Amino acid sequence: MNPQDTNSTLPDVRAEGDDVAHSTEGRENRPEVSVGKPILAPDGHHLTDAGNAERLVKKARGELRYIPKWRQWMAWGGKAWEVDDDNVRIEHAAREIADGLWQLVLGLEGKERDAVVSWAKRS
């Protein structure tokens, strides 16, 4: 069974205007860095929190959803959605996104490489 086939059992977050890419939970203490126009990374996403959120949405591929009403992450368990009680699956996915930024550095040079390294250190 596909996780998208069972979306009717969860609140429709898209109808509420909230989805994974717009979640700000856990970012309260993170300083924002203003460097002018966001830099586009080789993967097609910006070197920003929003860019990381887009990477997460792409990686999750319908396997993770944040439910604002419940203030909980849900994870697709293969047959049904399950509450990610300890945020283990979302934290694992977020760590993979941050670690994956280092892969973007390969083959880059100069200022572009410096920008990706700088963002990878902050992510």
C-alpha cells in the first residue's frame, strides 16, 4: 500500500497551508544568517533553511508528515501511518540531509565550494 493512498486518515495539512517545507518547529534558537541573495546549490536547492526543507520533502517522498494540529510527526510504517513518538525517523532524515550537503562539495571549487562548506557546517 502506498502512503498517499491513506492520506484520508490524517488531517489534510495541505488544505491548512502547512506542510513539511513550512514547519518551523525546532528553529526558535537557530540564528538566521543574512548574506543577501540565497545561493543555489548544485542540487537545485538554495543554501538556506528553506532549501534544506525542500531537500527533506524530496527525501521523505511521502514517508513523513508533520501534523500541526497534533504537533507530531507521522511516519509511514509500510501498512499504516505511525506517530514518530521520539522524532527518531524525522531526526534521522534531517541528519541525512545535513550530511548529504557534504556530498555537494565534491567537484566544486572556489567561492561556490566555500559557500556549500559554510552552509554544511551550519546545517
